[in-house]
Amino acid sequence: MADLEWTGTIESASLRRALRGALRRQAPELRLIAEDFLAEESPLDLLAVGTDGELVSVRISLNSDPASAALLFTRGLADLRWLRLRHQDLLKLAPGLGLEVGAEPRSIILCPEFGQELRRAAENLPDPAVRLLTFRSLRQQGQLMLLLEPQKPALTGARATEETPATAPLDSAPVVVQPISAPALQSASHPSSSTFRTGLRSEDLRLEPLPRESHRKA
């Protein structure tokens, strides 16, 4: 029988239990060591140890609105520093956890969906400091089950250039970018291939003169 979307109310304990099962299936490299573990100001849903001996915080939310997702993301970032400060203590108090000296902590954040701005923000962080996963809640034989899906960052700008094979001929002329003055931002006499427009007019700009010290140094 095919799995069905879960439509009933999901309690925190049931959600964490389903999350533990999903991680065991889809991320067996994680060793789960604690649940509902108090961090800086709020509890981690799960605390784990990764394959490199690093601490991993796991946070999950059923709310996918931008404010809830942003709060979870902020807490995940705070977890990195908090776990880094606790790593040495846990290494001494519980040597059997498999922690390694100097291993950098990671954070895993789960929401039903993430907005584009949040995903773009996560792309600025060093990999794999913070990992975003979406999930679906399914019913399997009357039990709650989560299906996890990692979020792949969209390739844009410089990253797209680095990771997408070039298709231009080798002898094509290089593209030279010329600086433009501020009044030319909306000048019709300077056409551009870019679709981005500031919407500013020349009179909207408030350009202050350079300090006199700058003129003397120049």
C-alpha cells in the first residue's frame, strides 16, 4: 500500500522519534547521542556525532513560513559556536562518544520547505557547516515516517561559472567590464545586457564629497 501524507497533529515527541528513524535510514553515518538537549537558550531536537568525530546539532520544525525557518536557521548557526565551546568538555567527560580533537561542529536544519533567501544565505557558509534538508511526513502502517531530501544550492553567478562547463570557443574575445559613474545607472545611452535595474534616478543619489584628507593624500 502506498504511503499517504500525514494530515493529523504531530507532537514533538513523535516528530523526534520519526526523525531518529529517518536519520538512521538516510544518514547512518551519524551517531545519535541525545534528544531534547538544552543548548544556548533552546533545546536541540537531536545531538549527534559525525564520522569525523564532530558534534552535530539537528533541529526540525513543522512550520515552513519564512519567520519560523529563519529562527531555526539562526539557532542552527548559534549551535555551531555553542558546540565548539563544549566539544573539549564532552571529550573529557565522555571519551566513548567518539569525538575527535579539533573537529568542527555541524548543524542540520529541517523544514518542510525553505525560501530562496534563506537558501542563498546558507550558500555563503563554508561547507558542510550548515546543511538544509526538507522533509515530507508520511503515514506508513499507521506510524509517522519522514522522508528527507537535501537542498541543492542553485548555481548562480561565480559558482555557476566554476561548476558549469564552458561552452564558448577558446579563441573568443574576453569580456571587459568598464566602471561606470553613478549618474549612468539609469542612462538610456548606456545599454547593458544585465536585466537588473536599480530604479534610481540621478536626483535620488546623495553623493558626498571625499574628505579633505583624502584629497591631500591623493
